[in-house]
Amino acid sequence: MTSATFPPSPPENTSWSRYFGFNTDAKVIGIQYIVTAFFFFLIGGLLAMIIRGELITPPADLVDRTVYNGIYTMHGTIMLFLFIFPVLNGLNNLLIPTMIGAPDMAFPRLNAVAFWLVPIFGALLIGSFFVPGGPAYSGWWSYPPVSTQNPLGHFINGQGLWITAVALSGVSSIMGAINFVTTILRMRSPGMGFFMMPVYCWTALAAQSLQLIGLPALTGGAVMLLMDLSFGTSFYQPEGGGDPVLYQHFFWFYSHPAVYVIILPVFGIFSELFPVYSRKPLFGYVYVCLASFIIVALGLVVWVHHMFPSGVAQWMRNFFMFSTMLIAVPTGVKVFAWLGTIWRGKLRLTTPMLFCLGGLFNFVFAGITGIMLATVPVDIHVSNTYFVVGHFHYVIYGAAVMGIFAAIYHWFPKFIGRMPYEGLGKLHFLLTFIGANLNFLPMHPLGLMGMPRRVSSYDPEFAFWNVLASLGAFLLGVSIIPFLLNMVSAWVRGPKAPHNPWNAIGLEWLLPSPPPEDNFGEHVPTVISRPYGYGTGAPLVEHQAEIEKQLTLQEASA
Amino acid sequence: MTATPHLNTEHPKHNLTGFIIFLCSESVIFLAFFSGFALLKTAALNWLPPGVEGLEWRTPLLNTVVLISSSGTIWLAERCMSKGNLMGFRAFWLLTMALGAYFLYGQAVEWSGLQFGFTSGVFGGTFYLLTGFHGLHVATGVFLMGLMLVKSFIPQNYAGGEQGVQATSLFWHFVDVIWIILFVLLYVWQRS
Ligand code: HEM
């Protein structure tokens, strides 16, 4: 292999229109995913603002109680199935092929179909606001018997649309997962053994394996729920010999691993970014990689910890309490690896690094409340209170969404070809970090005091913390403005990005910004070391110096 | 869309890898249905709906024999193909399709003679869910075989061992194994 024809010239077709059609290029699909996801993020966020607006005063004065039920249900469902999963799939589409040196995903057409299902089930879900009876109102987990009621008797009802949308989301995610796993297993560049892969690819592989194992169970359970709701079966109806707790098993068998599907790629992002901005190799690479799969294995046997109050046997409670606590071990390994990486590093506090540090801080906090919740007596005490809401928003907003923002700022120059603005980015970080903590920290004392979740009115003794939380929520709402401003203006007229603005190591940084349609094409470089040789000067690929020189020349002539 | 040469045209094994991953994932749905069935059944006070004695097992047993032998014929078909005997491949392939179709027919006959429906408690619900979902897979398998049979008449298509055939036959064995578990759960394990 020669690198003489390298690097490939930057892409020719850069028209906007390709983002609006059925395109099979993973980089286009990735951006389609991310933009769509943020569209739904705004809708879910608007609903969150309504929730917090309602809760700023004790009485139920802003929206009707039944409407409130629909709003938190849709907030949770939209945020999970239409924001978090699509945005992560978008990152996977951008990062996996470029990081492993593949020209595209293994099944480009399947990839595009998986994406286009997202707006379809999104429309179904949003459409449920407009059907008689309104959207689903049984919470994002839709437990029967609440979710099998159909008081108005219409065949098309909010709950039915909810189940259909969730099942379609499952189909789309399975298609995506098959694609990601096959791509990682079979399309790595020469020389890239498993233990040479970037950690992000390890975590994506782990997360997508969980999707493949867990999602079918949820889909199966959802099909049975739909049958009960619409066709009169009684899988979950005690009157007909059914069992509502069975649904809870199906649901959590997937939905607990789902939190690892969300957080594992974020671990990957942390593991990629800390070394770049600390200028040190990733501490304990092998352990970080293996810990991902230990988390997968343990993550599959902890689901009953969501059902401690649901009348499960005592041996189950004990077993699942133990397995849940055990999962803190591999997670702790990762946290110490990141701390070891930052330790005595030459920190560069860029926007992506700030988001990573903030996310790590929030994650450690959420880990502590998580261990508290794993303990059966504590869990039974605070179950269904705001303590739980606070805990998982710390994980999801404080750690996962912050990590995703870090990834967006970090890889934006690579895939858009322009630099985002640092000032706006830092403002975004500041508002997010303060907003998230102000919003979600007060939920913990509220929960311990006994304020239940999913209520629109509460005792005035809870007012103080609720006002704080709502102020934090509004701050979070405001924090999106600098973000959107930054993304749009940088995309339109930001300074042109060089091929490697952060001095990062990795195959994706050996491509022009933005990369050509088939990435390296025929000229995939041979990988000779792990992508973490910061401060050691070890080259990542053969002919590294030559490739870099040509990329710089290309940029100078452009 | 531009026609970029994708790596997967150079590595023809991707399709099969993807398909195997899909089958692993698909088996979890059955696992969910099976474990749900077992849980509901062991917990039930009155498993059978009033007036139902149990399930007749002779037609399903015949169906089982048919399905298992079709796994044999599809294997023979594959062997013929690997030896380059395209006519033999088509003959055994068609025979497999016929056996699959017969299975579906037997399933339909059984369904039409039953005293209970989809909504007759969990017994009826799980019965039709399991057999129906499996039947859907059998129908898909027969359809895929038809597709591959038509493709085999396109010249040059079968030169280097078509992956579609491998995938279909893998799928067919999968459907077969699922049926055996299903048969044991539904028809052999009748007493609760
Ligand atoms: C703008 C920031 C956010 C705010 C202010 C917020 C606020 C809230 C509040 C107050 C609740 C509790 C509603 C109740 O129990 O009455 C809630 C529930 C929930 N939120 Fe958020 N949230 C935000 C972002 C997110 C994100 C990013 C996600 C996930 C990706 C998310 C997922 C959920 C879920 C799953 C529920 C549970 C819904 C249910 O009880 O069924 N939230 N949120």
C-alpha cells in the first residue's frame, strides 16, 4: 500500500439537499440523526418546562391533572426514544466508520431505513397529542393495568400509538445495532486488532450488544400489551389468568440495560476526550475496555432492582441488590482510569473538556445516590419519590447529555469542517452545569422528605426546593440558546477547521475535514499503535508523517 | 446517491454475519414469549378455559415430523449446490418449500378445529401468540425460499455459493429448533 495517493480530496457534493433525502452515506445519516434528535429534544424540553412551570407553585394551576399525566409521560418517552437513542446512533454513524477506517457502515441501505423510521415513529408519538383522549398518560414505562385502559373506546388512542411507536423504535434500533456490530467486527483497518481499537468503539460494541439482547424482550412485551389493549387478550389481566408483573419483567429486562446503552458510549466519549485535553495516554486502557463488557454482563442481571416494591420474592431482592452493587466495581474502574488520566496532565480547558469534567463530576454524584437506591430498604423508602427523578436526571442530563455535548463540540470541526465558537461554548457549559445542578439537586431532599413523583400539586412544605428546581430548569432551557446559536452560526460561517484542530490521535483525525464520502477509500492506513500515544510521540499508523504533511499541504492550497 | 464502492462488496461475508446477529437477537423474542408462557402457566390456578380438555397432539406431532424432515431436505439442497448440482438443489429446495407449506396447512387445520379463541384467557392468548408468531416465521421462510429459487434461474448468480441460500437455510433450521421447544412446551407439557 502506498500513501502517495493519500489523502483523498475533500468531498465534492456538499449541497444541503442531501440531508433531506434517502442517503446511504453514514456521515450524512449521522448528521440527520443528530439534527432530528435535537428537534425532538426541543419538544421534550418544552414539555419539561411546562412540568417545572406547573411545579413552581404547590396547587395544580397551570395544566389540568390528566393533561399533566400525559405531559410527563411524553416528556420521558420523547427524551429517551426520540432524543437520547437517536443522538447516540448519530454519533455512532459519524464515529465508528471513521475511527476504524471503514468507508461506510456494513449495510448502508439498512442504515438509512433505520434512520427514516425515527421521524415516522416520532410523528406517530407527537400525533398522539391530537387524538381523542390525548396522549398516553401511564408514565414512560406504561405499566398495566393503567396502560390497558381505553376509557373512550377508540381503536386509535394515545396508548395504542405509544406502544406502536415504541415497538417501531425497537425495530429501528435493532437494525442499527446489527449494522454497528457487524461494522466493528468486520471492517476494521489493517493492524487494528480489538485491543488497538479506540475505547469509543469498545463501548459502542458493548452498548449495541445490549440493544440486541434486550430490545426483543421489550418489543415482545409491547406486542402483548397492544394485544391486551386493542384485541381483548389477557396476558397482563389477572381476570383472565394473566399477570401484570410479567410486563414489568419484560420492560425492565430491556429498560435497565438501556441505561447502559446510554451511558456506555458516554464512557467512551470521556475515554477519548480526557487523554486529548490532558495530553497523557489513557490510563489503564485494557481495563477500561474490559470493564465495558463486565458492565454488559452484570447489566443484564440487575433489572429487578426497579421492581423491589412490586411484590417480588425476597431471594430476588437480595440477589438483585447484590448484582446492582457489584456493577459499581467496573464503573469505578473507569472513573479511576479517567482520574488517573487527568492527574498531573497538562489540562486544556476547552469547551469539550469542560463538558467532560462537568459530566464526570455529576456522574460521580449520581453514582453515590445510585448505590443508595440499590439498597432495598432505602429503595422501598424513596421509591416513586423525587429522589429517583433526581438520581436518574443526574445520570441522564448531568452525565450523558453533557458527554454528548462534549462529543459534539469535539467532533464538530471534523464532520462539518468548521470550528464552533469557544465563547458561546463556554457560556453554554456554564449555564448547563449550574442549571442541571440547581434543577436536579433539590429533587433529592424533596424525595427524602417524601414528595411523590408524577403529581401536579403538592404540600406547601415542599415549596422551597421546588422553586429552586424550577429556576434551575428554566436556566437549562436558556442554556440551549447559546448552543443552537453556536451550531448554526459555526456551520454557516465559522472559521474553516484544519484536519486536526485539537492535536488529537485517531484515524478520524488523519482525514480531511469534512472527510470525503468513502473516508479513506482504498487507501486505509495500517494501524501500528493504540490511539492514545499522547506525549510519547508514538505514530498511530505507518507513514504517519507523510500523511500529515500532505493533509497540511492540501489545506494550505485550499 | 452516488455509487461508491462499499467495502462489503469486497467482503461478501458481511451479510451472513449480520444475519447471524439478527437471528441471535430474534431468538430473544422467543425466549421472552417462552419464559412468559412458563411463568403464567406455573402460576395459573385454572390453566384451561372451561370446556377445554387439553390440546390434541396428533396433528401437531405429524407437523413436527414434517418440519424436522424439511431441515434434512434443506441440508441436502445445500449440499447439492456446493457440489454444483443446480438441478438437485432446486429439487430439494422445492421439496423443502412443499414441506413448509404443508406445515402451515396443518397449523391452519388445527386452528380451525379448536374450541377456544385468542381472547379465551391466558391459555388461548399464549397458544395463539406462540403458534401464530412461529407460523409467521415459517411463512417468511417459505417466502425466502421462493425468492432464492427464482434467483437460481438468473444466470451466473449461483457461481460462488450464494449467501442468500446459506442465510435462508440457517433461518429454516432456527425455525425448526424453535418449533421443537414450542412443541414440548405446548403439547408435551400439558399438565400444570
Ligand atoms: C430540560 C431538562 C429536564 C428537566 C427540567 C426535566 C424535568 C423532569 C421532571 C420534573 C420529571 C418528573 C415529572 C413527574 O414525575 O411529575 C421528569 C421526568 C422524566 N424525565 Fe426529565 N427533565 C429534563 C430532561 C430530561 C432528559 C434529557 C431525559 C432523558 C433523556 C429525561 C427523561 C425523563 C424521564 C424518563 C422521566 C420519567 C417520566 C415518567 O415519570 O414516566 N428528562 N423530568
